[in-house]
Amino acid sequence: MFFKVLTTASLLLGASALPQATPPAPLSPDAKFSLMALRSASEVHFASFEAAKSSIFLNLPSQNASCDAGPADYATFYLQDGGLYLYAASATPQQLYVDRSGMGQGKLGYTTGAQPAPRNGERTEFELDEYNDLTFNGAGFLACPNSIDGAWSVWVSAGVAQPAGNEGCLGISVRAVEALEPNSCLYTE
């Protein structure tokens, strides 16, 4: 009995001496970043976010975006006043929206220029936490398989496990990773 207590105490004390993981440095307010899906043991773990056809995807073979520095394999984003934008230094702004209504069920998409958000679209509740994880008004994200070109569509969790009749959706965490050399793009509508 004494040996078990001594061993357990040693392990606990030794574990507290191990190096603890520290959160990454927060991104600067004007940072440009890519977004990466985190879902262990899944097809989308570490997948980059792509933008095409006014929607957001994972594992999309091609975005077909018009970019200043050549083709981009992932979308680049920035936050401004709670709004999430696709980065375009010299192009018309493209802003993301979320439709959490019964019709939208967490639809995540984007509009271009002066185009308004859909009827129930919300635009200004995106934020990064201390780990650079993205949320929308505190809600996480879903990835659903079998979208265009075999990609996964990305949704905001709105209380519907399988939005728009999709099957096999997974909850994902979304991590922002600073883009050291951001590629300015205009994404397809």
C-alpha cells in the first residue's frame, strides 16, 4: 500500500515538472492568415481552407482564384472589426457571412464588393481566441463530405449536426496560421 502511494505521488510530482505546452503568440490585429482544420484521425485534419463559388471548402482540388502571386492552394484571410475577409490587396473585398437561421443551418459563405449578405446572414461575430482558434459568436465549425469535386464543405455549428441534409459531418476546430507572404486573390463567385 505504502509503495502504491509513494509511486503515485512520485508520478504526480514528476509530471508537474515536465514542460507545459504554452499557447502560440496571438496574431497581430492586422495579420493575414490561412485557416487549418483540426480533427484528429480524419480526412480533414490539418486541411487548409479554400474559397470558391461563394463557399468555403476543405480538400478542394482547385480554387480557380485569380491571384497576384500565381495560383494559391489555400485561401488567405484577415479580421477587421469582427468581420472575416478574404485577403485581396488590389481587388474588390470579399467578406464571409454565416446564416444560422432554420433555412441556412450554419451556411458559411462569402459575398463580393457591395453585394449584401443573404437575408439572415451575419458578418461581424468572428474572433480568434488565445490559441488563434477561430469561432463565430462562440460557435465552432463543421466539415461535411461529398461536396463539389470531392471536397468537404465548411459550416458553422448552429445546432444542426447534418446541415442541409449532409451526412457524415464532423465537428472541427479551426486554427489561424499567420501567412508570412500572403497571396492577394479574387475568389470565384
